[in-house]
Amino acid sequence: MKKTFQAPADLQSKPLKDLVSYLVEPTKKQLAKVRTIFRWIAAQDLAELKGDAASTSHPPQTTRDYLLGIQNKTVSYHTLMHDMCGFVTFKALFISH
């Protein structure tokens, strides 16, 4: 079983949707998908990321754009989490009384 907080480096230059598909592919439960995304975000070492702030696209398109945006304070972690979860289809949860 692969560690869900790791992903191939080439996914950084691809659309964020590709990374999300890779990360949540082995998971079945909705909560596990959210946890997987959260763990991946938390595992990123932005200090290792090198790039030009001027080269990031607005709005961010690739995983690398998002990470550089966070590093340069033009994108928030909240935005990354929100956008990643937006690519996952969640079933509606109903609470009965």
C-alpha cells in the first residue's frame, strides 16, 4: 500500500485535479479522502520548494503553483484544501433525529 501523503514529483507540474485523483484513488470512505488530502498538504516542506514568485499563475493551475503561492503568501492553505476537496465527489450526509 502506498503512503498517501507522498506523490510522484511529476504531479507538481500537472493540474491539481491529477494530484487529487492520485491521492484519493485507493480510498473508499469520504472521511478518508479528506484526511488523505489534509495529510498530503501537511507533509509538504515549502522550504525545499524553489521557484519564482512571478512565474506562478493566477489563479493557480498546477500543484506547484499552489505551493509556490502558499510559500509567497498569495494563496492560503485554506484555498488549497478547498480546491482539492472540490475535485472529490462527496455523497450528501444526512443526519436523522
